[in-house]
Amino acid sequence: MDDKPRRAESAWPILGVKDHKAASVFRPEALLREARRQRQLPLVAVPEICVLDPDGDVVRHLKQTGAGRVHEGWACYHTELLAFDLDGIGEVGIVGCAVGAPFAVLVAEQLFVSGCRLLVSVTSAGQITSIGPTPYFVLIDRALRDEGTSFHYLPGSTFAEAPDVSLLDRIEREGRSLPEKLHRGSTWTTDAPYRETEAAIARARDLGTLAVEMEAAALYAFSAASGHSIACFAHVTNSMAQTEGDFDKGEADGAKATLAVIAAAARGWRSCEP
């Protein structure tokens, strides 16, 4: 029996040899070009500030209040982009329900080749280390890499660091006046929320993480590899449903507080723009 295929399979770990500097054959520009052709969409740039809303609470709020409008040029096969006007900021784009590291980075890649210059991700998260009553926000400065996507963008390491510390500094200053408390610290990014075992939680806590979420490590790895500006927030709303009545996000399911965080991030980013 030929055992060569078996040997080849055993040499395919996710942390195996990868050329992280090599160009990709399949590019987001090509996919969007073909989607635009097939769907007869106009070539219209997305807003320079865009948002990932994995829970979809802000998107639902915008639709319910009539504040959001479908962006006519967004050519993604999998998502809808809403545009809306944010007080003091101007037009912002938002994509809802892109949950998890692979989906978040897929959408991020497509947003940046479509005209985005700053991407803000605000995801709900479970409390790992108690730093106060929920809900509150964490401006993520690094994320534990317990997912797969980040390893396609950067070599192996325990954490994916936010590459632009000065951007986080400016956002943190802008966030001091937010109605909900804003902390700064690290999170644990997992691909498997229903495998958050006691041992895994204890390990993440020992490494200093404040909360668990599903996107930040991959988004920061992509940001470091590409040079694109990304700021990730965790909206800590729960203790992983360990008590009844958990997951209370506040007014409008947390949408209004999240919009304030997005505005603070936009102001921080623009404060260094020429």
C-alpha cells in the first residue's frame, strides 16, 4: 500500500511552513469585479470609515429607524452594506452579522479594496476577567490567537498585536467621555465558542485576557500584514450565560452605545489625518 498520501497529509499543520510575504493568487479585487459584472452594479466606492457589526444590532437599529440605506456599489456576494450618517463624522458604512475570524477578514479584505480606509469592529464578548459590571467596552490592544485565520497572515505567536499603537492611544483619549466605560486590554479570539472549557478559560485568564470574542486576532493579523487601519472593540455584555438574564446590552440592544464608540474611533483616526 502506498503511504505517500498519508505522509503528505501528516505534514499539513496550520502552523506549518507558509510564505507570509508571497502574493495571493485569488484577490478580492477580482472577485468584486466579477460580482459587479454579474449583478450589473455601478463602480461606487464605499465610505472611508466602515464598521463590522457581528451581532447585527446596529444594522437592525438603523433599519428600524430608517437611518440606513443600502449602498448601491457594494459587490460582496455574502453581505449587505448599509450607509448611514453619523453625527460629526459624515457617511459611514456598516456590515452586519459577519461573525467569526474567516468571515470578518473576508469582508475586511473586500472593504479595503473598495475604498475603506478605517475599519472598526465592535463585537459582543464574554467576560473572562471581571473589571466591573457589564456592559462595558474594551478597546482591544492584542488578541490571543486561538483561531485559524491569523496564521495565514502572520507567523505563529501567542497574541496578535494591534499594529498601530498611536491610533489606539488617540481612540482611547476620545473614548474617555463615552457614556459606557471604555477599558483597554487584551482578549481571547476563539473559533469555537461552545468549547470554552474551564481549562481554556483559566488559561486565557492567566494570560491576562479580559474577554472572549471571535474576530480580533485575525483582523489585527490582517492589519499588520496589509498596513490597513483597523480598531477592534469588545462590548462585554455577558459572563457566557452563566446567570439568567445575561446578555443585556442596554438601550436599543446596545446600538446607541456602539454608535458612540464608532464615532470616538473615527475622531481618533481623523485626528492624525493631514
